[in-house]
Amino acid sequence: MATSLLFRSPLHHLHRRHQFGLAKPNAFSPSPTSSFSPPGKGRFLSLRSIKMQGMENTKKKVFVAGATGSTEKKIVDQLLARGFAVKAGVNDLKEAKSAFSLDNPSLQFVQVEVTDSSNELAKAIGDDTKAVVYATEVIKVDHFSTVNLIEACQKCGVDRFILISSIFLSFDAVEQISVHSDHISYHNLGEAFGAKQHMIRMSGINYTIIRPVGLRDDPPSGNIVMGPEDTLFKGSISRDQVAEVAVEALIHPESHYKIVEIVAEAEAPKRPFDELFRSIRRG
């Protein structure tokens, strides 16, 4: 199903921006009720049979791309806990079955890869989805997956897009470091991601780009500190807290059209998320 990627300039897709319609910001909130269901068997749906079987119509549905990833799985769990319905995009149904507590009518699976075409991604996302969440990491950079997801959102009428990225994914940020590993130039990666972020901005979609300084697999510690683009360069943050920020971005309109950097600090005061997002200017 996956399509092969050819090397192209990161600016290759920018000429398509005329295809994107302007999206209007709107408040996005889940159902007021939420609960986890006990473990069991979930529902695995093919691209040809994505249906609302057992779903509660009052819940806002979020598509999570690559849902079995380390950060993405935490996002799925937290979305369910906050009362959202989740459509989890996975490339391996067996892996997904072992990764989640699945007897939950608000959790739905569809087999699709982030490297698939925008048409295939659009079929997976469907016209019942209200937002798309995608997490990527610097070594797993895939400019064209993000481009295809944005195009798929436009084809489905989805006007909310959350990208979890990295602080080193802009030209200005990589100027702060000089790192090369296995012929991968972080400077070049920064240029590619700078182009990707520009593409997201030009698309007109209502976006929030979340850039954690450094990811930890251990439980949350410290309070979340949020800064504007290219201002935080030291520290780390738990994947659980990154997932929390992604879910809160769907709830608070103060997060709309913004790029935020996040880190956790033990000495930082605890601040409400609407205040944190409000402190950042629109990008």
C-alpha cells in the first residue's frame, strides 16, 4: 500500500498552495463525558469499510496518524480519556491489537501508512473526522508525509491539524548546533522542515505545531514551560506531557495558528493551558 518516496526539493509542493482553501478557526472540544473501557478486542476496519459502528455521534473524532508510535499511543490514550472518539491510523493491525486496550466503542482502527498518497490518506481519515494529529521525530523526518496529510485534510474538509515536531526543525534552530550523523545533516533537515512549516502556514489550515525540546520515556516530572518558535534549546519533557499538550491544543482556541516549543522544569510554576497558549503569538 505504501508508496515509495523520491528525493525532491523541500519546496516542491509549495506551488500547490493555491489548491488550499482558507480555514476558519473554531473552538474544538470533546464530548463532556469520557471513560476507559476494560481490555478486550477492538474493531479493525479496512479502507473500504470505515463506518461509525458503535460510535457516539456526540463525540468529536480525531484521526491519529501512525498511532502505534511511542508518542502517538499516549495521544490516543489521552484523547479517549478526555472524551474524544479516535480513528487510529496504523500500518500493522496485529501490532495495534497488542498495543491498546481495545474494547472501546470510541476507538476505531484503519490500516494506512503515513507514506501513502493523499488520496489513500483521505479515504482513511474520512469525512467524519474533525482533526488530524501527526507526530514525527528528527531522524524519522518525512516531509512528504506531512504534505500528503495536509492535502488529505483539505480533501476531507478537516480544518484542524496538530503536528508534533522538534525544536531543530527550522533553519534558525539548527544554526544553534552543528551535528552530523551517518551523513544526515541537521542543517539540511532544518531547511526541509522550515519549508514544511511554511507549507502548513500557507495551506490555510488551522494548525498547531508542537516542538518538544527533548523527549523522555519516563513519567512526567516538573511543570510545562511553553515558549515561541526558536527560543528553547535545553531540557527535556516526558512523552506523556507532550501528548497532554497535543490534546489540550484541540480544546483551547488560544492554540490556533501557533508554533510552540515545550519543556518541563521542576522549578517552573504550574500554569493553565489557556494561559500558556495565550502567551504565544500566532505564527
